Amino acid sequence: MHIDEEQPEAEIDEAFDRLLEEGRDRLERPLWTLVPTGLLGGIDVGVGILAYLVVKHETDSQLLAALAFSVGFVALLLAQSELFTENFLVPVTTAVAEKGNWGRLLRLWAVTLVTNIAGGALVIWVILVARPDLAEVTRETGEHYAELGVNLRSLMLAVLGGLVITLMTRMQNSTDSVGVKIVPAVLLSAVLVGAELFHAVLDQILIIGAIIAGSDITLGQLVTALVWASFGNIVGGVGFVTFLRLVRSAPKVERERSATT
């Protein structure tokens, strides 16, 4: 049986072109589009958190609760909203290929991170008002992440968090099939939560929920967790997955940069 050795390379090039097209769209969006997209991303994650808290409260099983949480990432995919850590592979590749502006990349990260947390904070407040019986599990979960602190272990948890979600993005961008894209959304979001990895958006929402539920977590702990988790997520998502993807596509990147100049 003859195997076309050029087919894998053609598929890689096709996936790369898909990344550039989507990346240009994300980087060129006006602020009035970025803000609601980020807020909706936080709301979608908030729905996943609701499922997580209910299952954790009823079963006390981290693994079952993690699987329930995946509904939030399925919502992110199907509603075409965005999460901060989903903006590593696609727009960074576009910027490196000189098809997008680095300043726009930083703007995308900052706006998406802030609006994700704002949208999720609103949802967690609504959850705790509607379901006060979930206050205890919310407080315990939020305090777990707030108390991770600044150390090598928490950094590696954040690195893994960024790596897992960027891997999910890479897998989803390898196909046009929505049905296939749902598979990594479910599996890798369950890994993120089941392994209790450190995530800049998800865990800050849970920390805010713990504060609403009566925890004595300080503003300093909240900000420290946000900065440390964001740094680790970027290291994991950009430094591992995105960097290796760019190395693999180096000839294609060079051609795109030459075409730009």
C-alpha cells in the first residue's frame, strides 16, 4: 500500500494557515468586541464551575466534578467565546509570523484576562445567592488555590495548566469538525480541574467565590495568585506547546515573514 509522505506536511501547512487566519481575526478585533467576548468566556466558565460545585457537593468526588466542569469548555467552544489561556498558540503564532502586532497581542491578553474574571465573578456571585448550600464547597475550593503561594510547586501547577489548555487549542485547530473539537474540550478541561492545576482565570473565580462565601482571603493573596498563575500559564502555553509548534513550522514561518517584508 502506497503512503503519501507529503500528506502529513500538507496537513501541517493547512493547520498553520488556519492558525494565521484566526490569529489575525483575534488581534484585529476592536475593543468593543473584545470586551463582551471576554465577559462571555468568563460566564461560560462560570457555568462549568456551577456544574463542578454541584457534583463536588453531592458526591465529594474531584474526578466526577472535573468531568462535570467540562460543560464550561464545551460552551466556550460552541459559543465561540474565548479564555485567556486559549490566546497563546493562535495569536502568538500570528505575531511571530509578522502577520499581527505584538501590542495588539498584549492588549488581547490583558482585556481577555480581566473580562474573563469579571464575567466569572458575576456568575459565582449569582450561584452563591441562588444556591447558598454550595458556599462551603466554594470556600474550601477557593482557599485551596489561594493558599498555594509563590513556590516551585505552584509554578509547575500553573505551567501544566497553560500547557494543557494550549494543547487543547492546538488539537482543536487541527480540524474543522466541531464534533472532533468537543473531544479535547471535554478531556483536557477535565484534566485541568481533576489534577487541580493552577489556572489564571478558573482559580481566580473560585478564590473570589470563596471570599463571597465568607473566607478571610486577602486582596494580596488574590492578586498574587493571579500574577503567579498567569506567569506560569504563559510559560507552559507559550514556552512549551507554542514554541515547539513554531519550531516544527519554522520554514512556513519564515516564508510568511518574508512575504510580509
